[in-house]
Amino acid sequence: MPVMIDGVKVQLFSECDTNAPFPKTDENPRRAHPKIDMIYPELFFPSNKTYLALGEAKIREVVKAHHVLIRTSKIGHLYPEDDATFEVATQKIEDFFVQMLGGEDLYTSKEGHPRLRDRHFPFEVTETGRDIWLMCFRKALKQTLVPKEFLPEIWDWVEALSIRLINRRTSMEMVKRYPYESIQSYFDA
């Protein structure tokens, strides 16, 4: 079922024909169809089995490893340079992951609804930045030896979640997806 605004079908930017001539001005007003830049995929949060099996300490270890990797990556400039500020920011994300993976209400009780795109708006998060963020997470999962039986559920959640971080589009193409099946061999090596 198409999305409609004022009786007009909403289009994705990727549906624009950028090779078509731009409408010329004449005595009639010109109209551009309503557009959206992205459709967020359905998000499946992991069951609490992940939290119960891994525990809070392991989840925090994964997040810390992830943030250390990001800090030295091409998107490291998006994170605080000051060690104390970096630790505070990392702690908030640890709380988020602990809660979302089935732990106590550590994040939303202090910070409210995650609003990922809004919270990250002060920082330019592009599709490429999201890919780097996601591949650092993949590496953190491997480095911290998260048991393989929990990887599909964690990965498929965080992969879809990471799309919600993007707040600056650099392409009209749909955001690249990385289902667990496409990265599974990384964990077998």
C-alpha cells in the first residue's frame, strides 16, 4: 500500500529520474511529489535470552571494545577526544545496549526514548559512517568472543538499528544491508 500525502503518492528519492529534464518554468506552478529519503527496516529486538546468557559485564565489554575500535577509525572524530568525556559517552551506550538486550531500564530511565537519528544529528552520520560503525561492531563481537549462537540475533538487531543512526544522506540508493548470513563466515575464520 503506497504512502499518500494530500492524495499524492510519496516517493523515495531513489525513485527520482535524475536523467530526466528538469521541469521548465511557465505560467503554471510546478509540483514536486512528496519524497522521503529512507524507509527504516523492521527492527527485531533480541530476546532476553541474550542478556541472561551473556550477562551485563559481557555486553559492556562488547560496547567498550566497539568504541575503542571506532575511536581509531575514520569516524573517530565523531567521538569525544577527552578520555573522561569519552568514558561518559561510552557508559551511556553501554546502558542502552544492556537495556535493549534484556537488562534493567538503565538507559531510558535516565535519557528517555532513544531517538537515535535525532540524538546523533549534531554529528554527520552518513551511509559510509554507518558502515564503518557496523563493521567495528562486527569486529568487537569477534574480539570479545561472544558465543556464536547469539550472534545472529544480536547482529540482525544492531544492523537494522544502525540504519537509524544515519542522518545525512549522500546517495539516493537504498542503504546497503548486511544480514547475518552475509557476514557469518567472518566469525568462522
